Amino acid sequence: MGHLSVHNLGKAYKRYPRNWGRLAEWLGLGTHHDLNWVVRDVSFDVAPGESVGIVGANGAGKSTLLKLITGTVRATTGSCEVGGRTAALLELGLGFHPHFTGRQNVYMAGHILGITSDRLGILMPDIEAFAEIGDYIDQPVRTYSSGMQVRLAFSVATAVRPDVLIVDEALSVGDTYFQHKSFDRIRRFRGDGTTLLFVSHSAEAVKTLCDRAILLDRGALLRDGSPDAVMDYYNGLIAAKRADHEIRQTRRSTGGVTTRSGSAEATIRSIEMRVRGEPASSIRSGEPAIFRIEADVNVPLPELTVGILIRDRVGNDVFGTNTHHLGTSRRDLPAGEDLAIEFEFAALALGLGSYSISVALHSGSQHTSRNYDWWDRAVVFQVLQGRGPVSVGVCALDVHASWGANGSHPDTSPVRAPESLRIR
């Protein structure tokens, strides 16, 4: 099984303030450059079979780190050890020759991966079938769209299950259908023991595919932990770039990490779920529910938006909205005012399991514009079996099934739609 060990890895590029600096150094006339570090002193280990997501803003050093690990870029400092057969999907079209056909490029890429020509001949029908680019397989790659290049590159990189699979953002270029298809293959590899290193801006993809997440910021490793905790900190970091405030992470007594950040121009005082008029920590699927939020306005505010977000137990977003989208945000609020708002669900049609509520106070349509107080996983609650039939998933849809005689049309009575959510 594959493993990965990174020790104090760093990459710096020479930056010459003056055009003649390179020539002067070549002539031995001293040093005339500065070092621009894009990755610096990054260390982490990935155990065999583990899946690790790498996240960070554009320019954080994610792609450079992958290039250092795969050996396509030489490190300035540190070292990296990769065990087992490695397959990498980095920059779009990296390694493909535009004037050769797709089939010829498959053989060239396969040889780089250590697959023999005979084996590639056997695998070719499966590679073609998975890529689904039709007759383009025998056309020059220069005639391909970006999505077709991704399809072929991913197909050949994963034709044989690797010990280590490294995937950059290239998959985001493909269409939705192929993304689902690719992620299914990655999940299957994970189940079979492949070690995964995955770069993505998608919180859902990282939380679904990865056991750990690493946050890079300006080339340095900022956080290494569970995907939900790291992604929450990353969201707070994005908001912090627009305001001077602290990001605070604390561990719950019941387990898990909660993140809170904001300028404190307005602050959340309390959050609770109410069922049948009483505070509750559990609810039966389909029952009415109210989420009540109390807040304090600490300085005069031109606008205040309150938002809620329901997440499942692994941190995937299930449902979210805010008063801006609902047309009920408050304006011209004086300092010292205390507020209470209730989000009322006529039927909380969630599937069985554990869920959390995150709450944000901000201006505009999203908390990254001007964040006053963002409290992640402020309330955790359980959804129990309701009156409807048993189902799986994060939603409990009201559905009706009917049988028809063999050869005849089934009962055409309409499918009963779920009771609509009413939020005010």
C-alpha cells in the first residue's frame, strides 16, 4: 500500500529586481536576486490507505506542493518520500502532446506510469469506454475541449488502481456527469486501499472523500485536522480577509470542534431549537420546528442579515438560507439593541441522524462580505424516526408507490409532494 512522507518541503523562485541581475550572477558578480517562497517548511505524513484533502485560497501553494511531491518541480529545501505506484492528475493536459492522437497519448502517459504496451493494449477498451470521447480518441489532442482532455487524462491515470492517487483541481473542469463518475472511481479505490491526496475548493468533496484536511496559506501549513474543522477555519479565514477579527476554535465537551469568527459589531447571544414550544435537542422527522436566535447589536449597523445552515454529521451542507434572501433583513439598527428572530419550519423533513445548525450575522447576501459573528455547529440535534416509512439519506420525502397489472399502466394517481417548508 502507498504512503507519503513530507519533511520541511519548500520551493523558492529567484526574483531579479533588475534585468541585468541574471547576467551579473552568471558572470560571477555576486548575488542579485531575492527568493520568493511559494511553499515553505511543509511537513506531514499520510498513512497507507488514508485520504487527505489540501485546501487553501488561490496562490496558497497547493498545486506547487503537489508538483514537488510528484517530482515535476525540484524542491529548494526538504524532502518527500512516496511509497508505491503513483498516479497523478495535475494541470490540465500536463504530459499530453497536442499533435499526437488521444490513443498515442494514452500509450505515452501509460509508459510514464509504468504500464507496459501489452497491458495498455488490454486496458485500451476500458480506457476508451470510461473516457467516452468516441472517435476523438484517434484525433489530435489539440482538437479536444478542456473537458475531453480531463476525461482522457483521468481515464488513463486510473486505468490501473494506483497505490497513491494525487488529484489537483483539474476534475473541476469536467462536466457534472463525469465528475460524479470520477468520484465514484476514487471512492472505489479508497475502499480498496489507495492512498489519496486531493486538492479541491469544494468543501463537500473534501468532507466526503477525505479523512483529514490540510490548510495552506501563503505557502505555509496552517491547519491539519478533521475535514469539517479545517474547512470551517478556512471559511473563517476567507471572511477575516475582509475584516480585522479573530478566528476562534474550541472543542465541545460532547466532541467535535466549533468555530466562531467575526468583527463583533453584532454578536449572537443564544441559539436554540424549539419543538412544540419547548427547547429540544431531538425531533421526529417531519415535525414542525423553530430555530430561535437572539443577538446583540454593539455598534450602529446600516444592515443586519441573519443566516442559518443545516449540516449533516460529516459536515455536508443540507439546507441554508438567510433573511436577505427571504426579504426580512433589518436596516439602520442603533447600538445596544437586542434582537430575536425565529426560523420556522412547518415540517423539518430530514432523514434520521445527527445534524448541526450554524448561524451567521453579517451584511449583504453572504457572510464573507462583512462578517459580524459566524458561529459554526452552534447547536447539534438528532432526528428520530417520524410517522412516515423508514428511508435513508438526509431528507425524508413524502412519496407514494403503486402497482399496476403486468403489461398495463400502473395507477396514475399523482405522487404526493412533501409539505413545503415555511420559513419566516
